[in-house]
Amino acid sequence: MAKKDPYAALRIKEFNIFIVLRFALVFAWSMQFIVIEWQVYSLTKDPLSLGIIGLMEIIPAFTMALFAGHIVDQKEKRNLLAICIAAFSLISLGLFLLTWPKVIADWSTNSILYGIYTLVFFGGFLRSFFGPTIFSLVALIVPKKIYPNAATWSSSTWQMASVLGPAFAGFAINWIGVHWALCIVFGLVMFSLVVLFQIKRKPILNPKIGEPVMQSLKEGVKFVFKTKAILGAITLDMVAVLFGGAVALLPIFAQDILEVGSEGFGVLRAAPAVGAFLTMLITAYIPISKNAGLKLLGAIFGFGICIIVFGLSSIFWISVVALFFSGVTDGVSMVIRQTILQIKTPDHMRGRVASVNSMFVGSSNELGAFESGLTAKLMGTVTAVVFGGTMTLITVVTTGIVSPSFRKLDLTKDIEAHENSD
């Protein structure tokens, strides 16, 4: 029975192909982001410049999110993802060319920065399509009864790539430099495009093809705000990511506070993802659906504590441990949130719901990066990180007090209903 099989989703061939594809994409994307962060801070030595990277991505990602969800629900998912990956390859190629040694020698610093920010901007536009498309595609690959298991493995793959991508980026910067590190990113994107076509085209399950855009968007937003479990989960996660965005300041910690260089930067950046990945592996065997609301509140509270410890630490190994446990708590949060989204969302609305989720959570990564960069500029790096962790704690306590229904959230019956479905 799928209920007792932690490898249920992995027994489906197309899901395994999807896992390889997602790993390559996330590895490439996270590696590219780290290399860009390092390059920009090396050029400017200004923490606000790191915040601007996040701002350049959030503007198009946020403004296009709902429209992207509408388009995803109207289109065939496999081919739409192929278009997204092809566009991603052009962005990664552009960044590779911008960091060519001759370009760096001949162009002014501002020209290079503006070029990087422009490509990041287009990357944000593209990312608004990636999340909803991937979220919708995986639901068409596996049967409903193993959605929770597929969500766990898909999230684990995301975390594994997030572990290895940043770590490899740090080592690659040291070994081969920024320019050739971005060449590897381009190669991975092209590989993922080839792998994608091993998955067959999928049917469009939306019964309202051709529905007016505004009516479609209104329906998606209304569904999210009506479904309290989804709204509560993504709101909590948004606040945690927004105020707990210490990772955006890691180049400063690595270069100026802990003084550990590019290799230490890679270790710091990978530490939270290692913790989250190990947590997700465990949850494949030990489901955390019972008392999910309390567990989510506890996990995000723990995340806030870890961020405060990291901000106050001036010792490398303590910083790594704090980031590792921030990843452990974030892993619990992610599994619960992804399970809620997969179980509570009907097939024909997956694109729009995933888009609203990306507006809340995905975009808050970049907004959090901007918030961290701005507060670091105004109040200092350490104070900014401690402030963010404290705000996370306050939000969790407030939510637990004002929303008793969320504290009582339990997913056990929902998961059993899916496991007993055809």
C-alpha cells in the first residue's frame, strides 16, 4: 500500500525523470544566484547592492505571478516548461558573457552591474512561470493517492539541489572563477531541457479554457483566501522568509565578519539546505501530518531562534550549526506547506494557487533579500539579522494567539482520503 511505502512516488518512471529535471534546474538556479551575489558584492562592497539583486527579481516575479498562474492553467504543462527552460538558458548565457574577463576589463563597474540587474529582472519575470508550471506538472505525473509522498520527494530534491548548488558555487568561484562557474550553470540548464522531453505531454484539466483573465484571477485569489489552511500556511512562511532572510547577507558574513573566504561562503550557504534536506528524508518515513498547525508554528519559531543565534555569532562553526538548524526547521515548514497545497488544491486551479503562493513565499525571498540589505545598510549587518529573527518570533506568537483554528490544523483525514481514492 502507498500509505506504508516511503518510495511510492519513486516507483513511477516519469516522476524519476521529473526529479532529475528539477534537481538540475534548482542546482543551476541556486548556483547562479550565489555566483551573482559574490560577483556583485566583490564589485561594490555595498550590502545594499545585494538587496537590489532581490528587488530586481521580486518586481517582475510579484507583478506577473497571478497572470502567470492563469496562463499555466490554460496551457499544456510540459511544453510550457520547455519554453521557460529555454528562456532561462538565454539568461544564464547572458550572465556568462557579462563576466567574461575582457568585458570586466573594458566595461565600467556600473555597466556590468546594470547588465546583471537587467538579466536578474528578466529572470524574475521567468520565475513567475516556473513555480506554477512545475507544481502543476508533478500533479499530472503521480496519482492523487501519493501526492503527499511525491510532495516530500519533490521538496527533498529541491533541498538537495539547494545544498549542492551553493556549496559547489563557493568552491567553483575559488577553483575556476565566476566566469566559468556561470558556464557550468548554462550547461546544466541545457541538460534539463533535454531531460524534459523524456516526459510525455499532459492533458489540460481546466474546464474553463478561454475564461476571461480577470475572472480567472479573481477565482484563484478567492479560493486561496477562502481556504484557511492554505492562507495561514503561506502567510506564516512568507513572514519567516521576509524577516529571516539572513542568507542574503552571507557574502558580508563570509568576507568581513567571519573572514572565511569563498569556500567558507559555500559552506555557510549550504548549511541550511543540508538541514532541510535531512529533515525531508526523515519525513518520508515519519509523516508530520498530525497536529500540522502546531508543528508548523513550532518549526517557524525555531527558525527565528536559529537566525538570531547566527546573527550574534562571530565563530564560524557556531554560525554553521545555527544555519543548519534553521534548515531543519525550515524543512518541516516546507513539507507541511507543500502537502497542504497539493491536497487542498483542485487540479484545474493549481497554476493560480501556486502563483498566489509564489507571491506570498517565493517573492518574499527576494523582498527579504532587499529588506536585509536595506536594514544592514541602516542599522548594521548583525543588528539587521537579529531584528529579522525577532520579528519572526513575534509573528509566530501572534498567529498562535489570534488563530486557534490554525493551531488545531490536522491533515491526517485529508491524507487518508487521498490514499483511499482511485
